[in-house]
Amino acid sequence: MSTEEKRATGAAEFDAFVAGHGRRLVQVLTSGFGPDIGREAADEALVLVWQRWERVAEMDHPFAYTVTVGRNHAKRLLKRRRPVLPAPAATHEVRIEPGLEGAIARLPERRRQALMLVHGFGWTMSEVAEALGISKSSVQTHCERGLASIRRTLGVES
């Protein structure tokens, strides 16, 4: 295969990877770092993964690697600013406990990500485990402890 053919094949594979995982990457990173930092980190991760695509394409879990690259970039950005969680859509009236956003924002990163991906974006625990590179039982524990923490913060009996 010629160099041009290899480049074209690699570009097509990367395009398919982005089409299949780009949205999920943004969800993972925004759930942990807020929409601004999360989107910027996702974009940067995809740029870096593209630059190393030959190597990344051969990995067992290229999506988990991409999430890790994005998390590392987001953490560097966080040194300069705090995450802002997404506001509810203004298209219709949504009734949300006023203290909920603050309670979620105070959760540790992994707990917040697991909770938002499972309960906010509707991911399965297996999908979250794969994306975050942790076990399914760890995802369940993060969700349970996150919900318990939010209930305590809001003064809600479980």
C-alpha cells in the first residue's frame, strides 16, 4: 500500500472513530469539567489523537485513551478556571432544586462524571466503565455515593 493510500485509509478510520465516539467524548468531558472546558478538552484530545492515529488505532481501547488525553487537557485548563455545569434548556420551564447544581459541582470529578453520564445522559454502567477506564462496580459505587452526597447536601432523606 502506498503512503497516499495509507493516509487516506487512516483518515477514513479516524473520521469513522470521530463519528462513532465524538459525541460521547464530549459528554464524558462535559460531565466532569463543564461545557466550556469539556468541549475544549474534547477538541484538543481529537487533535492529539489524530496526530498519533497510527498508534492509537492499534490500541485495544482507543476511546478510553482519547478520554484520558481529554481529561489531562481539562485538568491543565482547570488550573486557570473552575467548571461551570450546563444550565437547563430555556425552551421550556424546568423545575430544578436550586441547590442541585452546587451539590453536583462539589462532587469529586469521577463521582460527578459517573452520576451525570448514567443519570443525566442515560449511559449504561458498562459504557461509563469503559469510557472512564474503571470497573462497572466502581461506576455503581460512584453513582450511589454521589446520590447520597447530594441528598445530604440538600437535606433530603433517602
